[in-house]
Amino acid sequence: MTAKLTLKALEESDLKFLYKVYASTRYEELNKTGWSQQEIEKFLKMQFDAQHQFYKEQFPQASFMIVQCDGKNAGRLYLDYRDKEIRIVDIALLPEFRGAGYGTQLLKTVIEDAQNNNIAVRIHVEKNNPALRLYQRLGFKEIGDRGVYWLMEKINEKQVA
């Protein structure tokens, strides 16, 4: 991996790209429904709009960022900085950027930021999410069961000492 990852603040003009990222995370499961492509697109658009609005309302102080790889939009990273934790609200990459170490690089940056500030990192992860193994490999532990989600935490080693 020689590409350079950067983050840029989300702008309203990024919504079309954000929809593309969101849809890319759901196509596989929705293709199994038997719905037409038009039905899938309509459903995805409705879900994306609802999720985007929810995030803006529930995490008004969060940093909503576009992940760029060598200047090309590659995904999204939403972080909510709290007193005792950094909450990863959402992290997603387009398919062509998955499996190349970029997600690991992003997460390690967040973990390092938390360690520098002596706080934990937490994220809700769907129990069937393929990235679950990545979080576990990076030291995240399940600390809560929220039905279809695990609440996972990477404890700052300084907090334990």
C-alpha cells in the first residue's frame, strides 16, 4: 500500500458520493431480495436519506469526513469525539478500496488519536459484518449486545495502567 490517505470535511456537494458509498455496502444483501434494480435503488435512496438525517441529528458535533486515496474519493469516516471516547459513527470504503489495508490504516489513526488523548474508541458493528475480524485483530472487544450489533471497544492501554 503506497497510496496516501487523507480526510476532508464533508460538504453538501458530497451527498451523491456518500450515497454511492452507502449503496455499495448494501447491494449484496439487497440483490438477494428478488427486487428489481429500480426497487433496490428506491429503497437504498430512502435508507441513505434516513441514515444521513439521523447521523446529523444524533451526532451534531461529529466530524463527518470523506476519505481520499491519492486525492480520489474512497469512502467516509464519521467520528464523534466525546469526553471519554472517540465513537466511530460510521466507516465505509468503496469496494475497490476494501481489502487493501486502508481500513486498517484509518482505524490505527483513530486508535492512536485516542491513545494520545487517553480515551477509548468505540463502534457498533453488525454481527455479520465481514469487518468484525478486522476490529478484533486491532484489539476491539465486545462490551455490549445491541441485537444485530455488538458495541465494541478498544481500550487505551494508558487507561488500564
